[in-house]
Amino acid sequence: MIIISKFIFNKILKNYTGITLFPFIILKYDKNDKSVQPYEVVANHERIHLRQQLETLVVFFYPMYLIFYTINRFKGMKHYEAYRNIPFERESYVYESDLNYLKNRKFWNWRQFILTPKDGVISSR
Ligand SMILES: [Zn+2]
């Protein structure tokens, strides 16, 4: 279920354009707003999170998200870097532009995106 709310992103989550809190996807911009990335890409990014949340039974998603983030911080990453390298975010960012991705995606595919030493850390916006 998609909800559009400028308020949340203007007042609380200032650097974000979308957030997924199962079963809701909350987006800053609607279909008609041309000011940022294409709506479909942002919506797809959040739909991938929705799928990840379903397959971690929702309740495990948030603690896991936080644990991955914390591990990244312990590795010395700054906030944005640590966020961007959470496996759930890595998967969503890689496939957000592929609007057919969720049709063929394998179960628990986010596991492929757990950082290994050979992976480059994503650090740029
Ligand atoms: Zn995300």
C-alpha cells in the first residue's frame, strides 16, 4: 500500500525519498511530481524492501537492518556509507531501475549482497 507524505520527509526523514514499514510504502513524491528520480524507480526500490521484509517475517527485518548497519559502523564507515552498504539497501539500489526484477527474483536474494572483502564499499551518493 503506497502512501504519499511530504510532511514526513520534510520534517523527519530529511534526506530520504521513501521508507517501507510493512505493509506500507511511504513516498515523498507522487507520480506527477517530476522534481526527482522517476517515481517508478523510487517505488520499485521500496517494493524490493517490502519483499525483503516479507521473507524475513517482517519482525526480523528491522533488527537485521540495524545489525548490518552497526557492523558497518564498527568497520569504520560513516553514516551514509554504513546505510548504503546494508545488504538490503545494496540489493534495492542495484535493482531499483529494473522494474521486472521482483517477477524473477530468487528467495532471500539479498544474501548475495552481504559485504565480503572482495566487494567494494559504496561510498558515493
Ligand atoms: Zn532503501
